[in-house]
Amino acid sequence: MIGFNSQQKYYLHVEPVDMRKGLHSLCGVVRNELESEPTDGNVYIFFSRSYQTVKMLVWDKDGFVVYGKWLARGRFEKITSAIAEKKYELTYHYLIMLLSGVSLIGVKQRPRYKLN
């Protein structure tokens, strides 16, 4: 798989993560801190303490893929959760806006029909 789509679920790890972690360590964070299974096909998103770097972990049918982005200038927006959860679910569209530098503060999505 190359890329993401709106059919996947996206989970942001609320606390910053040491970006020296590789895919095995990130899998450990997913299992131990987020209490999820990294092979479930969901995308797990991790930001550095400085919010200049992001890593995204996803299981592709026969192995893990780690996507990364380091900003040469600027920072990603820090997402905080009003509830004391370790992970926060994002939609595909919000993820794209977040990675593109769009502020999610005050963004409101208009109601749309959703086929179950």
C-alpha cells in the first residue's frame, strides 16, 4: 500500500514520542500505551516533542510501513484531547489538513450522510 485513504481509521498518540523509535518500538507503544493491535490496518500517528516531526505506522498486508515527515520550518499543530485518553481518532480529511499546516482549531465539518 502506498498512501492512505478515507476507509482507514487514524489514531493520534496524544503524548509526544521519541523519534529515535523505529517500527518495533512504535509497535510496542501501540500495544502497551494505546492498547491496540498494530496489525489491525489502522494508522497510528506519533509526533515529536518539538512537533516538527511526525511518524505514521500502518500494517500493510504483509508487513509494516512507517511514513515520516520532518518540517524544515514551522511546526505541526499540537492536538490535545479534552478527555484523558492516550489516543485521539482523526478523520482522513483532518489528518491531511494537519499535515498540510491547516489549523484545526475552530474547524467544523458540516453534517454529511454516512453509509454504514
